Amino acid sequence: MTTLVCDELLTTLTQTVNLTHDRVYHVAGLKIKVLMYNAPTGTFTLSLKSGVTTLASQTFTSASIKTGLSTTDNYAFLYNPLSFSLPLKKGSYDLVLSASDYTYSPTSFLGWCKSYENIFNPQVDDTVAYIDKPFDYLVYENVREDLIR
């Protein structure tokens, strides 16, 4: 049996992304693992931020998730993309999931799933309970380039 651990979106959910190497990251996009439970209404926004500055953002709805999956089901568990092309340097960034025209309900919600392990956010202590683990995300790169030449 598999256990799926997610935090339900109430207003916002945030995960810090640490890029730790001294080089330019040619990021082609990010994905977060979401759970769509009974097709909630509203518009959801996934943003990449550096401090208060939004570097990239993308909106989606339950309908766009269903269209992307070519399904009529109201339930889905998937990596939802934020596609952009942006060079990022070593540092910490925030992935922020937020919503508008959305009200959380235990019968219809969007959730961000927790990660069991993630190469971009290594788990320091394996004894940490799953509910305290970081959110699941993936970082995609086009090309690698050293900062120092």
C-alpha cells in the first residue's frame, strides 16, 4: 500500500528551493506534485520568487489539469509544470502555490504532495515524519555553465 501525504491549499503553500552550486542554472521549468481532489473551482498560481520579486508564474485550473490529462475524472495526482526559461544563480528561491476564487473544502481541494526524497532538497533526517517532509518538486535544466571561467 502507498501512502500519499499532501498539505491542502488553504491560502498559500511555500517551499524553498536551494540551488547550491557556484554556476548558472539554465532552468527550463519546474514541476510540483499536486493532488486534485474532486475538481475544486478557482484559479491556481504557481510562482517562483526571489524574496518579494516574482521571477516566473503560471496559472492553472482543475479544467486545465483534466484537459492536459485528457480525462473527465475529477481526481488527479500529477506533476504540474511551470514552464519558463530563466538563468538562476546559486541561492535560495521560493516556490509558492496560491489561489484566487477558491475556497478550501474537505470535499473539494488542491493539495501539494510531500516528498519522500528529492535531489534538490535532500532530507537531512530520515526519521522525520512524512507530514514534516518538504513538498515535492522537480527542476529541469537546458544547459549547464560554470560561473567561473
